[in-house]
Amino acid sequence: MDTSALHFDNRFLHELPGDAEAGSRRREVLGAAWSQVMPTPVVAPRLLAHSPEVATMLGIDEATVQAPDFARVFGGNALYAGMQPWAANYGGHQFGQWAGQLGDGRAISLGELLADGRRWELQLKGAGPTPYSRGADGRAVLRSSIREFLCSEAMHHLGVPTTRALSLVATGETVVRDMFYDGHARGEPGAVVCRVAPSFIRFGSFELPAARGDLALLQRLVDFCIDRDFPHLQPGPSRRADWFAEICMRTATMVAQWMRVGFVHGVMNTDNMSVLGLTIDYGPYGWVEDYDPDWTPNTTDAQGRRYRFGTQMQVAYWNLVRLAQAVSPLFDEAAPLQAGLDAFQARFAAEDRGHLLAKLGLGAYREGDEVLMAQFRKLLHEGEMDMTLAFRALADVDPHQPDAGVLEEAFYSPGRRARVMPDLLDWLQRHAARVRDAGLPAGERRRIMRAANPKYVLRNWLAQEAIDRAEQGDAAGIAELLAVMRRPCEEQPGREAFARRRPEWARERAGCSMLSCSS
Ligand code: AMP
Ligand code: MG
């Protein structure tokens, strides 16, 4: 295809104030939402993987993906007509502390593409320094890029709101990282991911002008965000309140989905919270395996465990309060903001309840169902059971003759299995009675339960296997994994190995049970 037919309008640049200086000199950028900066070319851009669905969504055909220009554009060495690269300016609260200006330190947006009536911002991650890179190099390593590429797509196919990923390009360059910040720096292969979303505006985008007392920029940013990203909101006196409430509700929906599938974001700083309620900035994320609400994959957060699995809802609320405070100068009173925060609670409770009913196959809600769920989660924890396998197996328990046979695969330790078995059998009896009472036809119930309880999730060790292979020069494991993750809730005969519980070798292996912010 002729790529000059791709239509970019780049509203972010045209409607918001920009930095007078171009280039990557590190600096505080005042009064501006973006800085013009070019990606830094790389030695040998090579396409390692792409998402065919995202390419199609963007109106980019397969021949264009395979043409040499594609790896050059999405590795940072060339531009398609209409692209106007920029880095966005924002701040954020990191691990509970106000961190000041952060900005896109290694992300560079190429433009906003209009395709099929929809707007998609294309953004390179790892494309070189920007004014916001502070002391760092603007690059990304292959391992974290594979993780971001695969997880973006896996989450989408699970039904979790997320930014998407178009491409993964190897740079042919080495990036030096000290993975656990313990004096063991080494060179690793570099890569660039192109991620895609209708908007990359974050809570921190508003926090920065608010913290600086720049109310003019704050107001322009809010009005721009509403106009561009929430055009369905009716003009009128309550428009900003409706906007805030929608952000709250979208965030609630996202976090409820994380809890459904066992996803731990790992770095829920306010600069990593999307106004569209999209999962964004895949870093040291992880998937709960042996169930533990206190688990976080992020060793950088090992002390406080601020971003552990079980409290993601509370953290999201805390982050929304930061956003409410940031935009409060634009509101005459606090009530509409409080109403938005209340809507978060209500939406989360409603969605979580819906997930509970589907995951357990219960039909219409009855009092006490939360208790049944809480007891099951407690058993998973005490029995050291794999969250994904255990929930998935529930659909196969016969409600007329419940037994724990189908749950065998979920246990990590025989000792824990033995300890929890009597209580588990008791729970299965009570669950079966509740299921019989609900009276859903068996086929229908199983269909609902399987749709809510994925068989295939992007387990940390699966991603690590694809990473190990890719670092040895074999990128095929990335596409294989992507193919499996495209249909997470379906049985995929021959691919059972991708649904296995974590093997012993991965228990303490870096990248599998332990990750850090170093990426
Ligand atoms: P993150 O924890 O990945 O969301 O990153 C927090 C901040 O650090 C953001 O402003 C990033 O752009 C910036 N950052 C992270 N890694 C790099 C890097 N290698 N080079 C430049 N900036 C970075
Ligand atoms: Mg970030």
C-alpha cells in the first residue's frame, strides 16, 4: 500500500501548547504539554513480531508490515508521511510520593492516525532520549519489550481494557542494565515496541500543571481531553464532572478485570494510570500463580508491597483522589468529584460481583455469594493452589457428585494439598448445592464459567521462555505465544503445555517470580 494514504491529524500537537525548544536536551519543561523530539536511529532495525489484528485495525496491510520500511519506521529510523514525533510532559506520584516532572523519558509518539473513524496514537517505547529522560538512556531491553508486546495483546484478548501493541523491532544495539540494582550491570539486546491507544493521557498529565499552579494549561488539557477522548459527553455545566466520573468508572472496570484474571500491574504510579481506564506501561507486572493476595512481582516494591495483587482496587482509588485534587481548581465545589469517586466504588462492586457470579457459575446473585468466593480464595491461598487452573477446573466439577479430582493440577505442594483437602471438599459440596439451586443448564453454566476463567494467561515463565529463545536469536516463540494468547478461554488441543502451572525451575528465577523496574 501507499503509506502516504495513512491519515495523521496529530491533534495533541495542534491544540495544546508545546515546548519552544526541540531536541532531547534534558530540562524542566514549563507551560507545555509536549516537546518535539525525533527518535534516535538504531543500527539494525529488524521486525521480530507484530500483531496482525492491530495492523488491520490501523489500516496497514501485511505487505506493508513485511516491507523494509516498516522496521525502519517502527524502529525509529524513518517516518511515514504525516508523522510528527513528540514526547509528552507529565508528572506523577511514584510509590506514594509526588515525583515532579516525569514525562515520556523513552516513549516518543509518532502521530495520531485516523482509521475507520477511530483515532489511534502510535507511540514508540525505547526510541531514544527525550527532554524527559533525566539520567537515563531512553532505551528499552528486549526482555521487557517482549513482555510489553505480548501482554498488551494477551490482555486485549482476555477482555481487559489495555493499550495495544503493533510491533516489536530489535535494534541491533546493546543496552546496559543492572537488573536488580545490585552492581551486576550487563549488556542486553535492545528493542522498540510500538504501542497503540486512542490516548496516552495519564492522571499525571493533569497533576503536573496543577502542582505548578499552571491553571491555564490545566484547563486547556482538561478541555482538550474531553473534546478528543470523551466526545460523547454532552456539552453543559456538568461536562467536567461527567468526565471525571467516567474516568473513575473506567478505572473501576479495568481493575475489576485485573482481579478476575489474576493480573498484578506492579507499578500503579499515577503516571501509569490512563484516563481511558486502559492498562498501560507494562513493566514488572505478573500473573498470580499460587494464589496470594499479598504477592507482587516487583522486587523494587518488595519492602512496602504497595502494589500487591489484593489491594489494587484501593490503590486505584488513591490514585483517583490524586487526580481529583489535581483538577479540583476547575470545580466550584468538591461534591461532583466526590460523586465520581463514589461511582468508582459502586462500579467496582457491581463488576466484581458480576465476575464472581460468572467465575463460580451461580446465575443470579444471592446474599452470601461473596462469602462463598472469599472462602474459595482463602482455600486457594492456604492450599497453595494455582489461581488460573483452580478457577478453570471448577467448570468441570459435577454438581451432582462433587469431588476434587479435576483440581489436582492446581496444587504446587502435596503437603499443602493434604492440609486443605477436607475444607476444600466441604466447600465443593456447598458450591455444588448453590450451583444446583441456581439451576442453569449445565452446558450454559460451563460456557459462562469458561468465558470468565481463562485457560491460557501470559504466565511469567511462559514469557521468560520466549525471551530466552529470542535472546538466543530465535524469535518464533513470541509469535507462538501470541497465537495461544489470542484465544485464552478456548480449549486448544495440542497446546496444553501453555496452560501448565509454573515449573519448579521458574520458582525463584529472575523474570518469572521476581522482576524489577529495570527495563
Ligand atoms: P515507568 O516506571 O516505566 O513508568 O517509568 C517512570 C519514568 O521513568 C517515566 O517518566 C519514564 O519515561 C522514565 N524512564 C524509565 N526508563 C527510562 C529510560 N531507560 N530512559 C529514559 N527514561 C526512562
Ligand atoms: Mg510510566
